[in-house]
Amino acid sequence: MSRVLVVGSVAFDTLHLPSGSHEKIPGGAALYAAMAGSFFCPMRVVAVTGNDFPQTMLETMTKRDIDVSGIEKADGLTFHWEGRYAQNLNSRDTIRTDLNVFANFEPTLPSNYLDSEYVLLANIDPVLQLQVLNQVTKPKLVVADTMNFWIEGSLPALKRTLERVDVLVINEEEARQLSSCYNLLEAARIMKAMGPKIVIIKRGEYGALLFDHDNVFFAPAFPLEKELDPTGAGDTFAGAFLAFIASCGEVNTRILRQAVIYGSTVASFGVEGVGSKRLEQISRDDIDSRYEDFARLVAFPSSNGNQC
């Protein structure tokens, strides 16, 4: 089975949530994506941590068939982000960002990672994303994430990276910013002209839109009674999305749509706990069961010319 390569951050998050505050819990885009993807296929991670990152978390990842040999341990402190969420969890304010050892991160792939067929470039500097692509020999599918910081400050580098990306995963606000267009259909068309053949626009509690060639697919967010922490939800979505595709070994419209629903399903579990804890507790059976609930949620009969 193909392994998925994830390149991004492994970090500490200090979270101030409506339910309470949590100091320095393991997080980061690469961690969330790898944990989510491991339900579908083996994962590989390239990242950097400091001396303070807990070995127990790396052991947890290893038990999930996540290869952590590409995670470098540097002398210093692990990347740390602190943020405060609004009462409705729909917005957050950054209190502090300490890059620490991540400031000098230069992603170097181990020799046994170079043949990775499926690559997820998590939300990091597009210059580093391009460095990764220059090392991978023959990827079948490359998925990239980005954010407003890189759109504002590194747009030329981001555009060079997008020329070599197959799938762009981006949130609604950033899609409008990158495309300079408010209408999301038009924004997707503009972004696809930059290189990606497929664009996924994440809309938070309103679901996600998939633009695949001339097709458009909409997946709502799964309704939840309990939502505690949306940190890493987008990374969880991306990791599960790509890993499901890798487990299938091919890409077509049907598989892409299933991958979007699986990504949304795993992300819905992730927000039910703080940090990655909920992802550590669930099983593939739990995911498949909720996937079927998702299918029933959006199912409706075709009219076939009949109105009743």
C-alpha cells in the first residue's frame, strides 16, 4: 500500500477555549494530518521538534503506522502557538507565535521517503513546499494547503509552488484573497488556472466545496452536539482526504467525492475533543459508521420527472 508523505509543523498549542484553557498540548499541521490519514494507509512525516517535545507522542504516532523517522529533533524549543477562541468557536485571536526551532526548518527527506507517491504539503512557507517537491522523485498526487500569511507575504513563491500542485485545499476567506474574487465559483476557476487541477474550498461549519474539472460537489459539515476544539480541523480533513485516495490507488470523480466526505467525517470527530485526543480514541469502524450517517444525511431521491 502506498505511503502518504506529510510535510509541515509538529508543535505545541496553548488553547483558550470556551470550555477551558489547555497549556502546550501536542499539535501542528503535520501531526493532525498524519493522525487522520493513518486510519486509511501508512503515513510518513517530515517536520522538526525541539528537545522538549514528548517522546510519548511520537510513540503514539508510531503505533498508528506513522513513520516518524523524518521528524528531526533540533536543539532548542518546539514551535509554539497560543490562541483564544470566541464563544462560538468560529473565530480566534492569536496571542503569541514562537517559531523556535521551526524558524530554521529545512525539510530534508530521508532516502526512503523520496519515492512517496502521495504528498501533502501542509501549511508552511511555499519556498519550503517547493523544496520538498524538488526532492520527491515521481509523485502521483500532490495536495497543498496555504494561508493568508503566505498569500500576503510570499505570493510569487506560492504561485511557483501552485504550478506543481494537483489539489489546492484552502479556506473560503483565503480563496477570495488569492483569487481577488468574491464569487467562489469564479475564484475556483481563477485558482485552477494557477496550476491545481482540483480545488477544495473549506467553509468551516458550512462544509466544503470540491471543484473537479467542470464538476462541483458540496459536502455539508456533519452536525454535532458537542464541539470543543476546531484546532487542526482543516489539517485533519486534508490528511484523511489524501490518505483515502492513496488507499484506493486511483483518482476519479467518485473517489474524490468519497474522499471529501471521509475528510469531513474524520474532522468531525477531531473537533469533539481537545487537541488530537479524540483522534487517538476512535477506530476505522467509528469512521465508517459516521460516514454512512453522513450519506443518509445528504441522501434524497431523484425526481425522474415526478414531483411527488
